Amino acid sequence: MSKHIGILTSGGDCPGLNAAIRGIAKAGIKNFDMKFLGFRNGFRGLVQDRTQNIDQEMLSGILTDGGTFLGTSRDKPHKMPVGGKNLDMTDTIIETYERHHLDALVCLGGGGTQKNALHLKKAGLNVVTLPKTIDNDVAMTDITFGFDTALGIATEAIDRVHSTATSHDRVIVVEIMGHRAGWLALESGIAAGADVILIPEIAYEIESVVEAIKDRKRAGKHFSIVAVAEGAMTREQATTIESLLEQKANASNKSEKSEISKQLSDFHDEHVAHTQYLTRELEKQTGCESRLTILGHIQRGGTPSPVDRVLATQLGTTCAKYLADGGHGDMMSIRGQEVVPVALEDVAGKKKLVPTDHPLVETARLLGTSLGE
């Protein structure tokens, strides 16, 4: 009997999604007599029953394409915007799943997708996930596909601003993606020889960054490169967040929690411009002309690197075999050179952040790179 498998991509796009879909479907069709049905634009496609048959012809030529040919969205099954309200559409999704006689649903995505997939698992669906994100912050896997491509793009960008920095004796601040996890800023900063690296996991003092730049000037180096994750915070900001989170956890009623949530939301809205403030302060306090470069969505666009193509393909083909063996309820995780299934309960709601004693943090310190401490 043929197995009918649904596939969707959810959350932000990233390089390697098409390669992963291709890996799942090619292996499933060629080896396990599987039939595949794609759902357009993430979990919303399940609600609206917007489908696309996935066959051999469709898989041809997509290995090197960036983005996802299925489209994506950040919609959640249990909190989906419909008619101006957030509604629980879980029952509708179950109806769609059963209408197409699916044996399993494969969800490709990051941390949010793992939580949404667990929700559907608890609702009784056979769900499997693959970990993707340029942030590399999905728990219980060594690496996520999309990260290597973004790392190469961010590294090349920092390499390129070096010439402007040296030509004009400037401080150039490069904002790199990463709200809560600093893997991308840390590794691209090391790879490109940034003089200062600021990540969310290590709160920084502007005075410390200023002193590092002045030390370089005193040593005859009149330019500096500052690689900063978008989620990096000063010590004062980090203390504020910790205090608000603690207050929210200890709030005695719904009204109080709602007010603290609003304060947290306002804080995050204001924090979006923190690299602009940092750049102005560095110019004022160092006396060096300073400029800001925000890499933004450039980091997650374009063709996937060879490493991400291989990684996504390995995850996809192993997922097909796992489905053929009757597996479900897990995320396909990279452990060393192997793909290992990990229960969604052990993944959802967790983040893989940079430990402050991580070997790469120690590498940066031994190089003399300032972490703003």
C-alpha cells in the first residue's frame, strides 16, 4: 500500500528548504512507493486546503533554488488570524489531514514550527519535522540547514566592509540576524576577523566597546569592525528584561501579566533600533567616524551552499526512510554524521543558545576580540 505524505514549510524562508523537500520526495517515490502532497504557505495551507502535488517532474532543478516553492507563513494552527480574530483551527487541519488520507505530515521549520508540530501531534496527527533556521538555535540538533549559507553571506559582507573601514579610518557596525541566539554573529565575526563581537548571550557595556576601539587607535589601527547580533543587549537592558520576566512569572492576576507583557513588547519594539544608537555612541565616544550596515534578509536569501544542500538532502532522505518504517512524532536531528530522531516533546519550546563558556567564545577571547564584557 502506498503511503500518502503531506509536506509544508513554515516560519521564515531559508536556503535548503527546496533541497530538503526534494530529498524527502525523491527518496520516498523511488524507494518506498510514497505519494506526496504539498500544502501552500505553511499551516494556513492546511486550513484552506491549498495543495500542490509533488512529483518527479516538479522536483527537477529545485536543489539549488533558495526559498521554498511551497511558500511559507508564520501562522499557528491554534492561533490563526481569521476575519480579524485569532482562532483555533486545529479541527479544520485534522479534517484536511483526514480528507487526503494522509499517513503523516512533514513540517520543515525552526523553533516555532517544532511547537506547532507538537500541538498537532497531541491532537492525534502523525507529524515529523526537519530543523531549519539561519539562527542555528533549534534544540537537540548539532546544526540546522540554512545556517551555513547565512554564515557565508555574513562573513563575506564583513569582509567587504573591511576595505571601506580601512580606506576611511571608520568604525563600521554590522548588524547580523539573531534575536536570542548569537551563533551567526559569533561565527561570522570570528571568520571575518571582527574586532568586536556582541551577542545576545553576553550582555555588553558600551564603555568596554569604546575602550577596545581606543586601544586599537593607540596601537595605530584607525579602523574597527563591530559584528553585533540584532538581539544583543547592554547589561542595563538585559537587567531590565530579566526583571520584567521575573515580575511576569510572579504576577498574581491576568491584568498584571497583561500590563507586563505590554512593557516587554514596547521594550522589544524600541530595541529594534539599538544598533543605530550603538553606532552614534561609538562615534561620539571614540571620535571615529562610524557607520552602520544592516544585512537583514540578504542573509537568508539566495542559493544554498553545498554544505546546506548536502545537509538538507541527508535529512530529507533519512526522513523518507523513517516514514517508511512507520516512524512519527519526532524531529530528524543531526548528531555528528548521523541523523537521529528526537521526540518533539524534547525539542519544542527550547532554544539552543551560545553557552558563555563555549569553545568559540574562548577562541574569540584568546584572539583579543572584545565581547563587550
